[in-house]
Amino acid sequence: MTGERTAGQGRRDLAVLGRRGIEVRQAVVDAIDPETRRVALADGETIAADAIVVALGAELAPERVPGLERTGGLFYYTLSGAERLRDQPAVVGRGRVAVVVADVPFKCPAAPYEAAMPIDHALRRRRVRDRVDVAVYAAEPGPMGVAGPEVSRGVVALLDPRGIDYHPGVKLAAVGDSGHEIRFAGGAKAHCDVLAVVAPTPGAAGGA
């Protein structure tokens, strides 16, 4: 996202898990029977287990915010979105970057803050931080709520000394036609040159 590493440097071959006695199967799951602890695969095979741990995942749904898809918000949860964010002029050296959590719940509660602080660090390293504003707008009342109030206060304490503006409790309602105006429920508005957004995430279980 900040250009310090390539995508290839972040990839690992799942085959290495085999060295630890972990079998990796890649297949489409058709059904799960929790009573008999069996998993039916699309190819007709059935896998039996003593215990089943299920992670169904959660899909981003940018279409739930008017204007978000059309105006090109950068969904940095994806590789392509992170790479596009890396190449934005404001991240390179001038403008205003808005890191926005559109709605709650969302997956990975640390992600918005893990995005804002590396952006801040990269701008300082390039000696252009004084020309770029960085702000976080979050639909949640405080960061990392799942970890408790002490952790939440700790994250806020990390943002302030870095000059990262923090606006909690604001739900993204729409993105203007230009892509530079963000509108929140209740009527508040903000301007940005780069919109790095956590899109609505149906099915996210408390950001787990």
C-alpha cells in the first residue's frame, strides 16, 4: 500500500504447511452437517472430522453506499485496491487522504488504523507529510472496540501525536459525483483527494 514491498514479498506457498503435518485441500464446500461433523464437497467427496472450525468470510458491498463504486473509492482490503492507493498523488505528496469505515460491523477492526499510520509513516519518510492531511472517519464509536476500552484509548493516543485527525461515530451515507466529497448520515460532509475506504461488510461478525 505504501510501496515498501511488492505483492510477491507478501505471498507464501500453502504447501509449506505440509512440513508441519497440515494437509491443505482447496475445494468448494456444498454443505456442512454439524451433527455428524461431515463436510460435503462439490466434487461429491465427503470429509469427516472430530471437530469443524468454520470461517465463512465476509464480502465487501460498496454498492450499499451511493456513489462509492462509481467514483472509485479504494478498497485497500484487496491487493488491487492497495496497489491503486499506493499510486495516488496525495499518497505521493500532496492533498488529503481520508481513511473511512463506511459502516459497522466490518472485518478486521484494526485495519483502518493499520492503514492510516503506515500512510503517515510513508509520507514522513518522503518528507512530504506537511503537504498531506490524513484523517480517519469511522462508523464505530471508538477503534478496536472488540478489544475493550483500554485498547481503544491506546489507539486514539497513537493517532493524535501523528497529526491524524480522528472522527468516530460517523456513518458514510454517499460519495459525491467527483469522488472528492464524502457525506455522512446526519448531514456532515468532508473533502478528500484520496478515499481509502472499508466498504460495508454484510455478514461480518463483529469484525472478527
